[in-house]
Amino acid sequence: MTLNLPISDEANDLLRRDPLALLVGMTLDQQIPLEKAFGSPYELAQRIGVERLDAAALAAFDPETLVQVFATPPALHRFPKAMAARVQEVCAVIVEEYDGDPERLWAEAATGKELVKRISALPGFGKQKSQIFAALLGKRFGVQPEGWREAAGDYGAEGSYRSVADIVDAESLVKVRAFKKEMKAAAKAK
């Protein structure tokens, strides 16, 4: 199990060693390519001059300044103002509920169902996004409480190539992109 996304080695390394960076990447993973979403935590850390992201520091960051950090070209997200606020909201929950330790979000979940429920309680994390993050944690980081695959739904299935949780190389990225394209086409056809 390892995380190896099609982003820089430094960005991958940060995601592997910094639970908040991983959570921020998942937070940003909407309406932009996954490379941008999961590469942005590294860029954020670089822009604010830190080795690791800190939930308390980000929650307390001046909101206008954080928007500027997000909006500086190249912007960290297509919607820098909204996503800077969303990252602060997620960090505030991590501070309030988990004493600033994002790893507690998943490490203390006794079951897969509880894991998905905890993730779903974060701002901006609906059912699908929560299941994808649970699958990512289970498949790439060994976070596998009882029933995690079932709780992650189709995203927990082995060899499903449905999400970022299934990307380990260029070939798997192509398969995930093909699946997403099929799903968009099916939704559009309805």
C-alpha cells in the first residue's frame, strides 16, 4: 500500500507524511483535476512557509490573507475564495473535535461505518466523497476498521478503478479517468 499520484515527488511525500495535507487534498478534490487537488497542499505549505500543515494555524489564519494565498497564480483551486474558506472550516472541525490531530478522525473509528460517518461530518464531505476518502485511507494507508470496504461502497472494492483510492501508476490513472468519463456520460444521458 502506497500513495503515488501523478504529482511531484515532494507533493506525494507530503501527502504520505502529513495527514492534514491528505485531508486538505481530499477537501479540494472537486471541480478540478485530482492532480491539482492533491498537489495543492504542497503548494499551500510552500506558500505559507511550513514543512507540514497545521490545523490550528490554518483555522486561525486571517481569512482574507488565506484567500490571497489560494488565489495567487497559479491558484490552488478554481474557486480560491470558497475553497480557502472550506479548508478553514475543515481545520476548525479538526481542532474542535480532534484536538487539532487529523489522524484521530480515522484512527479512532472502530468500524468502517463510523469512519464514513466521521468523514461525512466534515464541511463539504457528502456521502460519495466520504466513501472515496475512506477507500483511499483503507487502500493506500492501511486504515481498515471492521467493515471499511462495505462502508466505502463501490469505492472500497478491490480493483474497481473508480477513484483516487485506486491510482498507483499511469495505467490505473487512465482506468480511473475512463470510469469517470463513463459515469459523466451516463449521467448526461439521463
